[in-house]
Amino acid sequence: MNAAFEARLRGELDTLHAAGTFKHLRHLTTPMAPEVHMEEAGDVIVLSSNNYLGLSDQPEVIEAGIEGLKKYGAGTASVRFICGTFDIHRMLEERIAQFLGTEASLTYVACWNANTGLFATICGEGSAIISDELNHASIIDGVRLANKAKRSVYKHADMADLEAKLQEATAAGCAPVLVVTDGVFSMEGSIAKLPEIVALCKKYGAVSVVDDSHGTGVMGKTGRGTIEHFGLTGQIDIITGTLGKALGGAAGGFVAGSRALVDMLIQRSRPQLFSNALPPTVAASSLAALDYLDAHPELAERLRENVAYFRAGLQRIGFKPLDGPSAIVPIIVGDTAFAIAMSDKLLKRGVFVTGFGFPVVPEGTARIRTQLSAKLTQDEMDRALAAFEAVGKEVGLLS
Ligand SMILES: Cc1ncc(COP(=O)(O)O)c(C=O)c1O
């Protein structure tokens, strides 16, 4: 190892340690569930997973993965267009399209890859991309890769600013013009103003793109996402999302939209052309998760009840969580090191919840981000609330 390079890395890591912002990985020895066993802390209640519907250890989902492994083996050892596509990939893609009400869909090994493989493929010279300032990092990086497009950022959820940017792009003769937003903003728990965004896109002939990674399985009466929540099924041009959260939680992402869009991504999207497909085990368990959700629409309702119960509990003991209709309930605490120290104290009291700070969120808005699951029991939420109350008093946030 290059000694000077090693010393440089150590120096940067020491700075993080000194600032109290060094991230420690925690090691679980049991499946993701409302309660898990952690090597570092014993049995803990999980309030920091995207396992919104509790499907990652659902027996039907596990069984489907095992069957997928037995039927297809580990994988094809190839990228998709060479010899790397199984019939289960087609089945899953048809299923996702049907679930979201689009013509077609295409899977990737992660939504990260879907977002970074989308924009550069469809936005060349003369095009424009207008992105919400709080969009997820994978959208930001995906838009960066589309470096021939005119790129701009509108103030978070500010429709007047979005319209101004649309006017600029259309006045410059850009085509296509894309407007991209998260469905649910992952650090806030708030949702995009999709009806206004759709109306603006129609007014200016722009293409709407929604990443609904935190909305899928959570929002909408049957868990089809933020688009269903607003009754806009069929009106968003491009939807991206993950299979690594509510829909089984293993990995995988997708782009859903028209057949022409999907065919173009198959031709040109770089993660499709130069990287392997979703493992068949994951494709099989994701299909089972979609089937399970369809057969159990009450799961999304139970999740909403849990969110309402936990939010009310936090308010009762004196916290002021950010408002929002999703399953993400953040508490702003200000300083990054304070948020991390608070999450460490919660862990000591048996609650696993992560503190987020700069650069994930703007400086001074560090937060404890709680995320609820449909499978959490009232007893588990009450025990978690008791820990929040004790730690809130210990750190001086509650009197
Ligand atoms: C809005 C959003 N998009 C994309 C991703 C990436 O998803 P994946 O884990 O499938 O790469 C995340 C994950 O945190 C996300 O929150």
C-alpha cells in the first residue's frame, strides 16, 4: 500500500472521528424485522429500515427466492443483451408495469443504477433536465452524467421556480425537457406536489419523471405509491423505483414507462449494456412481494395506522416531528454529532434508529429519522417511545 496515500486517508478519517461524525456499521445476525439481534447491541427494535411492509422476512418471499435459486442457479454470468436475461426477468418487468399502470418496465440491479442509467440515455444535446433541489443522490448523479443536457435545479417543491425554469428551457428551444422529482423525499418524509407538476409538464410539453422509491408499497390505497395517492395513475411519463425497500428489501430497481422508453434503455443505458442483471433469486422474491402486497392491501393501511400512532406518541412526549403523509417521521435536532450521539444513546436503550447530518442533509438540520413498518406491534412502538422519552430528557431536548 502506498504509505503517503494511506496516511492521507487516515488523516481524513481522524477528522471524522474528532468531529463525532464517523459512521460505524452495525451487524445484524437475524433477518430484517421489527426486532433484530445486533452483534453490537443485542436485541433491538428497528426504526431505521425501509422494510415498510415487513416483507423482507415474509415466508412467501423467502420461499420464492429459494425456488428461484434452485430453478435458475446463481445467475447468468453475463450482461443482459449477451446472454444474461431469464424469463423471470420478463415476468417481473411485466408485473411491475402492470402494478404501476405503465406499458413496460426494465429492471436494474438497484434503483441507483436505474437513475444513473436513465438520464444520459434519453437526454442528449439540446435537451433539458429540471430537478428538485432535495432529490435523492442517485438522481443528482444520474443528471450529472447527462452532461450534454442543459441542467437546472428548482427550489424544493417551489412550483413558481419550477415554472420559471420550464419557461427558460422552452424559450431556449430545448427538447425533450424533463422534470424530475422524488415521490417521497427520503430525508423529510414529505411528498412531491405531483398534481401541480403534472399540470406544469402538460402546459410546457415536458416529460415528468418520478422516483417513488419511498412511496412504493407505502403511499396510495393499495400501496402503488405517491402516483396512486394523487389519483394520477397513467399520467406520469417515467417512474423509477426500488425493489430494495418495501418490495422485499433485497436489491433491485426499475424504470417504468412506455415500451419505446424501455426499448431505448435496452439499446443504450450503460448499466444495461455493461453490467449483469438482477440475480434471479431477487427477481423471484420481488415477484412474490408484489403478489403478497396485491393479496394483502390491508398492509399499506396497517402501516398508515402505525405511522399515525408513533407520530402521535412522539408529539405526546414533547417532540415535534416533521409533518408528512409517508412512513418517514424525522425529528430535527440540529447538529450532526448531536444526532449521531443521540442515536447511540437510543441504541443503548434498544432502539436502532439513525442520525443523519451534513452532507446528507443541509448543515444545521441534522435529524433522527424514524421509519415505521406495518409489522411493528403497539408494544414495540410503546417501548421505542419510552426510549425516546428517556433519551430526549437525557440530551436536554425534552424537559
Ligand atoms: C429516492 C431514492 N432513490 C433511489 C434510491 C436507491 O435505491 P437502491 O437501494 O435500489 O439503489 C434510494 C435509496 O435510498 C432512494 O431513497
